[in-house]
Amino acid sequence: MGVLFSSPQVEFEIIRDKWLEGVAELGRKGVFVGGTSVTSFESKFAQYIGTGQAIGVGNGTDALYLTLKGLGIGPGDEVITAANTFIATVEAIHHTGAMPVLVDCEPDTYLLNVEQAKAAVTTRTKAIIPVHLYGQMVDLSELTVWAEKRNIAIVEDSAQAAGARMNGQMAGSIGTAGCFSYYPDKNLGALGDGGGITTSSNSLASVIKKLRNHGGEVRYQHEIPGFNSRLDPMQAIALELKLAYLDSWSAKRREAASMYEHHLHGIGGIVLPKHRNDESHVFHLYIVRVESEVRDKLRKQLQKKGILTAVHYPKPVHRTAAFSYLPYDEGTFQNAEKYAEEIISLPMNISVTEEQIGQIAQEIQAVLGKVQV
Ligand SMILES: Cc1ncc(COP(=O)(O)O)c(C=O)c1O
């Protein structure tokens, strides 16, 4: 058997005919940058997330970078985020000229430790970026109030959590801004690169709209030095079509997670993810942990059986060559460092079946059973 790790090709087949029609229409009109397909998706996404504004940009990394720039963050400032995030979160901070300040993650949920983030705040802190990692939301109910009092922006890195909601609030609607990646295998994925920012601040939205388009919303009116980072209309068409399916796809992912819980329950030597039983986790990824000595052996065995797995991510940010300049020695973030050696991402997508999950569990049991004897 072969089990897909993610399934953007399955999602493509679902929207294929309508997407091709939309692209043909673009071709007839000759509108290949901007246009109503982009504004239409932006307004639908804003409505879905529950913010006044959604701004399409080139990718999720730019979404974070342009948001920080839009907030006026630069040299001399500090921005706090999690040591175990995808590198893009920290790249975005770095390129503004601000100093990335890292904190450790919680055990078992792998989410940013909110108390450590608060403790890391200095007079230079301008923003905290909680990362809704693997599709699970950081509980921001208290942090947003705390940060507002101190004039610190909360930028939700929602790249992995499109469609997640906690206490009726969507990921990307709680902080000052939400940043999304529409990379093809994300929960709301385009057919190429894409990204978006959600915010209810009209002033922030207005600056970001200028930054993404050479410093002005109107052609040749360059009010500030800007960039070129726009959401492609062909991607916007795909995203608007997929948005209609997003809640049902999130439900499928949650069902797959319950099946994993059922089938993996009781197998010795494996740690399952901890989560609330609500819609605050949309399982972009399904992460389990095993002893570091068996992790790579287990992955190899699964691969032999056609079961693809991954590691998100093999190194915490401060252990990468790119960010070795940060003042954190090995051992600084003990959870992030330990888990990087132990985590495995199992197949998770909208088409994985109970039969496949049962087989994956059997293979895992076979390997871990042998190791433990
Ligand atoms: C947590 C996180 N932040 C940011 C990004 C950056 O998004 P993109 O790849 O679209 O630039 C990603 C995407 O992989 C991500 O997972």
C-alpha cells in the first residue's frame, strides 16, 4: 500500500473544472495580476476569519514580514516567538532588522510557552508572534489583554491553522493581525505560493496594502518604499473555491486524528499529541513522539511499507546555521531541542482512510514492540 503524506493533488481534482474555467476567464480578460478574483477572495476570507480586512500577498513569509514592517518594527526592536517554529517566522523578524527573541514550547502540545514569552518582554519588545503550530491554536485569551496594556502587538502565525477556532474566535482574528500561508499543502492551500494577512485595524491594513504594491495602492503613486508581493489571481481563484470546503476538510482532519488516537492507543513507547476537544486544532500535521534512538529506524520501516512521514522540524531555530548568531547555547530550550529528536509527522490529509490509519498503527506497533523487548 502507499499512503500519501499530504494530498494537494486530491484537493486539486475537487476544484479542477471550476478553477480551469476561472483561469480561462482571466485569459479572456487579460487580467493576470490583481483584479476582481483577488479582491473577491480577500473579502470572502476576511468574512470567514471575522476580521474587517484580508490582504493577499505573495507567500506566508512575506505576510509575516510585511505585517512587522507595517507595525513599524525595525532595528533596535525585539520580537518574541517560539524556538520550535518553522524558520520563516524568525526570518521575517530578522529581515526587519529587529532581534528575534526565542522561548521554549510546552510539553506535548508543542505550543509556545506563554508565561516564558511574557517573561522575555523588555522595553524593546514590539511584538509577540504566537505560532498556531501543527494546526493547534495557542490560547490567547489572556495574552492579548496583557500585551495590549503594554502596547505590544500580537501577530498570530496562522500559517498552519486556517479554519481553527477557539471559543468562537478564528485563528488570525484574535491578535493585532493574523498571517497565513497558502502553500499548496497547507489546510487552505493554493496551487503555488500565496499568503494573506487578516486584521481589523484599517490603518495597519492600509500600510500593508501599500507595502505589498510598490508603496502605493494606486499605480505610480509611491507613497512609501514598498515591495512587490501580491497574491496571484490564479491562486485567488483556487483559494476561493477551496474556502468553501475548508470547514468540511477540517472536520475530516479531526476525524483522522481521532482514528489515530483510537488505533495508536495502548502502543508502548509512543506519545500522542495533547489537544482540547473542540475546533481549536485543525490537524495540519499529526505529530507523535518516540525515543530518539528509534525515530529514524521507525521512519525507515514505515517508508519501506510505502508510508511517508516527515519531521517538523529537525532543528529548533537557534540550532540552525542561519540563526547561530542568536545568543542561545545548546540546552537553552530543552523541550524544543529534545522534541526535535523525537517527533514524527504521520500522514495527515483529507483523503487518508481508517484502513490506512489502522495499517500505519500496526506497522508502528511492530517496530516499537521489537525495540521494547
Ligand atoms: C508556521 C509557519 N510560518 C510561516 C510559514 C511561511 O509560509 P510560506 O511558505 O508560504 O512562505 C510557514 C509555511 O511553511 C509556516 O509553517
